Amino acid sequence: MILEITKGQLKDGIAVLTLRGSIHTGPDCRRVEQEVDDLVRGNQTRAILDLTGITHIDSAAIGTVVRCYSKLKNAGGMLRLAGCNGMIDSSLKLTKVDKVIGIFPTASAAAEDFPLPDSPA
């Protein structure tokens, strides 16, 4: 299934990237990183990746999620994940990504108590 990305906003300027389909090595990973790069360029450094509609991720996609986290953190912001179910949740726990990036059941839950951005380093 082709990766679909929808950009939205929640309260207090929190960006939500809703992903649907599969994220695989190559163009899919580059598209996700490009969306996060666009957020950072627009000074939107608090973001949620809503993975509710994702059916499969590979190891390159997990690396992409970690790179997106690093880009936002380096810009003084933060990344949270939402809607990680089944294989997605298992893969993130297996790779210990859940120890670094907050995972929430929904985008709304991820937006609760979202810290304000820091000044960029």
C-alpha cells in the first residue's frame, strides 16, 4: 500500500503527521523525513506521528522515526508517537525506541501535557 501522509494541527501548535499504509526503505522514509524537515523549517518543533493507519514498518522506517526525533529535539522540540498497534508496537519495543520516544494510544493523548519547545541549541 502506498504511504499517505496528512498534515494537521492540534492545540497549541502541535503538528500531527497522520500516516497510512506501509513505511519501507527508500522513498517512503525520505517522504517522512521531508515532512519533519518542513516542520522544523516552519518552526513547528512539537510533532506527533500518528501511526494508527500504518500496517508495516521495516528497520529503515524505525531508523527514520529516530532521525525525525533527533531533528526535532535538536531544534528544541519533541516527537511523540501515537496509535502504534500490533507489529508496529512490537517492533518499536523490540528496538527499544519506546524507551526514548513517548508512545501514546491516540494523537489526542499524545498532545496532553506536551512540553513547550526549548530554545534551539
